[in-house]
Amino acid sequence: MLKKRKWPLKGWHKRFFVLDNGILKYSKTPIDIQKGKLHGSIDVGLSVMSIKKRARRIDLDTEEHIYHLKVKSQDIFDAWVSKLRHHRLYRQNEIVRSPREATMRTFPPPPAAMESPQPASSVQAKPSSLPWQPVAPSSNSSLPASYSNGQSKVVAWLQESEEMYKCSEELSRCQSNLTELSRLLQSLEILQRTQSAPNFTEMQSNCVELSKKEKRLNRRWRTKSVGKDAKFQLQVPLSASMSPVRLHSSNPNLCAELVDFQAPASRLTDSVESASDYIKLQEEFCTIAQKVHSLLKSAFNTVAIEKEKIKQILSDQEQTDQSAQINSLRKSLSQALSQNAELRTRLNRIHSESVLTEQVVSVNIVSTPDEAGEQIGIPLTQQASNESRLSMSESVSEFFDAQEVLLSASSSENEGSDDESYVSDVSDNISEDNASVTDNVSRQMANGDFAGSAFRNGRRSCLPSPCPDTSNINLWNILRNNIGKDLSKVSMPVELNEPLNTLQRMCEELEYSELLDKAAETEDPFERMVLVAAFAVSGYSSTYYRAGSKPFNPLLGESYECIREDKGFCFFSEQVSHHPPISACHCESKNFTFWQDVRWKNKFWGKSMEVLPIGTVNLMIPRFGDQYEWNKVTTCVHNILSGRRWIEHYGEITIRNTKSSACLCKLTFVKGNYWSSNVNEVQGFVMDQEGKVIHRLFGKWHEGIYCGVPPSAKCVWRPGSMPTDYELYYGFTRFAIELNELCPELKDALPRTDARFRPDQRHLEEGNLEMASSDKQRIEDLQRVRRKWNEENNIKMEPRFFKKVVDSNHRERWVSNNTYWELRKNPGFINMESTVNLW
């Protein structure tokens, strides 16, 4: 079959597959499988399988990886689907009946499947072993690769627990005893049918009585009695001869001589022996039944004991954590009390020596040297909230030139697609149009011309209400009919959202814009590229604690504005298309111009959800005439339906300077799993046009990026600290908490389409789930009505602040039409004609 590459998801390649007892193995050739050189294995029983008949595609979601398989022939496709369903059911039954043995088993590829290179021949007609048959674990058994998910934790606990291992052995002996009971029961039934077992006791008493009378009776009476009994005994070989093989093979306790015809005198003795055999079989049956009962009772007691152990461990752990926290608080309190006197003395001295009436510090954000005297005051409260960013900026200034190393042929080759290699003709026009606009915006920021943008006395540090409980939501009922489909068209419960939408998420990527300011001051183009690469990675750091919720989908025409005087940029964004969903943004600063348009595709695969961004991120640094372009990587949220959700980014980012080919940067977001050491790892390098590596980059997208070679590498970027109780507030960073804040002075300055006015999002932020849910349904219905009306009247909605252009590769791009800030200033959005009411 054809298998899609795991990452960066570029194309398909042929692989040879073997399906054996519910385990799908694959390698390059049949010979590799015979030698044990497997590229991977998939536990079909623990995977969610989706079928696309038209495309002849099979998608398997194992939580850690999502496998996409394709078959060219319809007949082979139907055969694979049928066998996969059969093996999947078998594997699930095997795991339920014997989880330990199912885990420890290894499945050697069948020889018959290896002889033919055709994929269809590797489908096994039926699993060789039955679910109720015990299978002895092989000595070289190991866990399958797909067991690093939720089930593997349970399996690992079972393997580590000695008592549970003993319980498993007892159940195995119980299973063998049950098999023995079944065999004895068959023997009893056969013996009863053959010997008329209910009359054996009477026959035995008659034989004893006959032996007592034998001396007193004459020959005639003995002969008559013996003849009568012999006549009765002649019936035994007759019925036995009807099925001699069955009698002998099914009941090994019966003697083979019972089948042979014997003299009437010896038949009396054999009849007594048969009666005693029947009684022995009954006794043996009862004995084994008692053993089974005892083993089952012991196994039940073991499980109950282990359950209590787990409860006790969890209880002790909670008590230990609580006591540790109490001790830490006591220690901190005692230290604070001991330093109280000294702090009071210092504060009194500072207060007496100070000549300021208000405690403020200043930040210079002017755009030209002539305006150096103009400053805007920032309160100390805001200064305290930015301590993490200041420390980050200090670390940015530390650089280290890595040792120059020539790339090998495999590492230096450019595998970029057409999306990465083009140079847009639109960029020149954008640069020229934005030059004057950027200067005007920067000057207006410095002069305080933006209404409602005066720097407030601190921003909010906490959301009004914590996130709701989503444990009672059954996602499977919502998503089961949408496996493999785009979830952007599926209406989800409001409890699964976070009080931000996608337009605000795009602004969140600029949280560490200080990196771009630093790049605008760096003369070395390679070090400048390092800072741009660190900025590209920093946009993913805020997602680490955000796997439990999703942003709101913007409505067509919805917008968002963000003015940050402390960071020196002005940002606005708009939803320019609904189907397909496309979001565009534009950000201006005196040091850089940033814009992007991204189409989001959300795919649900049964256990995981993939977010595939299609588009390009653009950055212009006017001082050096640089214009950078890069793509985005794939985002995957694991454990959608059960377990703890976690988020992963994987793929390749290629950063190019379209105005100069002097340097190139490649970043690889390594795909791992939740328990591996390389989870969230990023690796990359900056090289010159000859392929020589100038700087090496490494780190993790949620911890930091380093330049150089360990241990002498220098930190380029490190994320700021998280706010208090961030787990209770959607995992938001400090910057994210401030994005949806709506202060009174902004209400008259923003357009009515701004996301801050969206009622369902505001109700969710305030904790009013009932109103949020009803408003969300009402807003979505309004959008459907507007879309239907526009289609019937042949009206096409046009974005207000962006325009569509076509680049040299005939691809559509969305760029700013340079009207937002002018309209905001004059005549002002509040004075303009009312637009369509989105809410």
C-alpha cells in the first residue's frame, strides 16, 4: 500500500504491510519483514479506523501517530478493509479477555504472506488462535510500539505489581481447570450413555449378593443366574462397538479393554470397575470444581486488595503534598516576618529621600530622533508584570557564533515544495505602500492621537471567571460522525471554547515582538536570522497549556484590534472568508511590519485532532530592506475523547529572505510522544548560500531556544512565567488574559465588528454558560441566514480592511488595504454608517 509520510507530510511512499493477529506491521520490502527490520507496527485493536471509499484511503489514529494509507486497486482496498475490521474485532476481544497475555505476545509474520510481494497476499484470512485459548508468552516478547498510550499505563502497572501477577497466574490455572472440568463432564456423559450408569449401584449390590449365594445354590441355579447376567453383559460390547474410538479418545480413564468382547465371567468384574470409575469421575469433578471456586475467590480478593492499595497511595500522596505546601508557607511567612523590620526601614528611607509625587517610569517609543523628548509614563504595576519580558530581553543580547560545519548532502538538500521557493511580486508593492503608513502610525502612537489608547493604569491580571467543567460532555456523540472530516463546519458546545477567537490568537503570536525589535538593531544578517527564527518558534509557546479548549471560530467580517504602547506595535485582523475559513492580520511598528493570511483545516481522526495551517507568514524589516517568509507546522491535539489532552507541533519551517539569498534557516519540530524525552523538541540551523552552517539552534518550543553547541550555547529566547492559577483560567498567559479586555475608553473607538463585542465570547469569559450557549446558537443562525440571503441575491461579501491580490505563482493572497487606521482616526468608526450587525 501507499503510506503518507508522518511529517512533514510531503507525499506518499510504498510500503509492504503484514496484518497478523490484529497487529499491522510495515517495512520497505518483504525481505525486511522476514529479517525483523520493521519501520513500525500498529495495534489495530487500539486504533480508531476511518474509511474513505472514493479516495480508497484508510486512516488509523493510534493517539501518538495518525497513519494514512492508500490503495490503488478497488479489489485490494475492499480486501484490506474487510480483513482490518475482522482483525480489529479479534484484537479487541483478545485484549478484553486477557490483557496481560495480549500485551506480552509477539506476532511473527506468517511465511505465506512473505512469499508474494502483492499487498493483498499479506492479509491473513483469520487469526490462527481463538480468543478463549490460553497462549503462552514467548521468551522474547516485548510491548508493541502503540502501547505508549493510556492502556500502556494500566499494563505497566499490572506488570510491576507482584500480586496482580499472582492473580494472573491463578486465573490461568483456573482456566486450565475449567478445561479439565469440561473434559470430565464429557467422559461422564459418554460413560452414562454407554454403561447405563444410573443402574451401576444396583448391579453392584446384585453381584455381591450373587457371590454370597454361590456356594449354596446348585449348578442349575448358578448357570441360570450367570446366563441371565451374561445376557445382560452382552449388551455392553454391542453399544461400545458402535463408537469405540470416541469412547477411548474422549475418556482416557476408561480402559481400552472395555471395547473388546470378553467372557461373561470377567464382564461382571468389569461392570463393577465401570461403576467405580463413574464414582471416581464424579469425585474428581467435584474436587476440581472446588479448586476453581477457591482460585476465583483468591483472585477476587487480590483485586480488592490492590484497589485499596491504590486508594491508600493516592490518599498518602495528597496528604504529603498538602503537608509540604503548609511547611513551605510557614517557612515563607517566618522569613517575611524576620525581614519585616528591615523592609520598613528601607521603605521609610526611600520615601523620605524621594522627590517624585508619582512613582512612574518612562519608556521611549518615539520613531525619530527629533521626537526623543516625547515619552509616555508606565506605572510601576505594569513594570512589575513585565519582569519576565525584561529578563527575556536581556538573554536575547547574549549570542554565540557556533563552529562552522559543512552540511552533508542529506542534511543540506532542499526538499521544499513550491510553497516555500517562490518570490512574490506583491511584496514590493506592499513594502512601498506600508512605508508611509507605518511612519504615520508610529507618529500617531507617539503623539497619543489614537482615541482610547492612552496607557491605562495597569492591565488586568486575571479573568473574571475560571473555565467551566467539561467532564460531563460526551464528545464521542458529537464527533463520531465526523471522523476524517473538517471540524470547522461542526458546531461544538460552548464549554469546549476559550474566551478568545482565532483573530486574537493571531495577535498572541506577537507576544515576544521584542525579538523583532532586537533583530532590527542587529547588523549581522545571520544573527538577525537567528532572532527571526526564535520569534517564529515563540508563537507556539502559549499553546502548551491550552490543549483543553479551542478558540471561537470568527464570523465573516469579524475584526480585532490591539494597540500595545509598551511593545510599540499596532495590530488588526479580520475574517476575510468563511468557507474556507481564512483569517488575515497586519501589524505595524517603527522597526518592522508583520502580516499573514492563514487558512485553517481541522481534521478529527478518532482519538486526535489535527490543525493544518495553509498560508505564509511575512515579516519586513525596513532598516535593512529584509523581507522574510515562512510556513507554519501542523498542530495535533491528542487524547480528545479520554485521558489528559496534550498538544504537539510537528513539521518543518523554512525561513527565507526573499530580498537576499545570503542566508537560509530551517527549523524542525520533532514529532515524539507524551512520554519520550524529545517531546516538543526543536532543531534547526542557519546556513549561508553555499550550504555552510553558521549557527545551530536547538531547544523546546515551550521552554526556550538556544544558539550554539551545548554546553556553551547561549539562550536566545525564553518564555515568561505563567500567572497564578493559570490551570483554572484556560491556561492563558499574561498576554492572553489582556487580549479580550474591554475598557470604557475603547468602546467608542472600536468598530462594532470587533471581537470584544461578541456576546457569546463575553458571557463565557464571565462564566455565564447558559447565556453563552444561547447566544452562540443565535449568532451562528444569523450567519447562516445572511449567507443564504446573499447567495439568493447574488451578493458577495467583501472584507473592509483587506484586499485580495494574486502573486507571481497565481496564488491568492490577502493584504491590508491601508484604510483601518485612517478610518479609525477620521471620521472614526462610531461616526460611520452602521455595518451589518454580526451579533
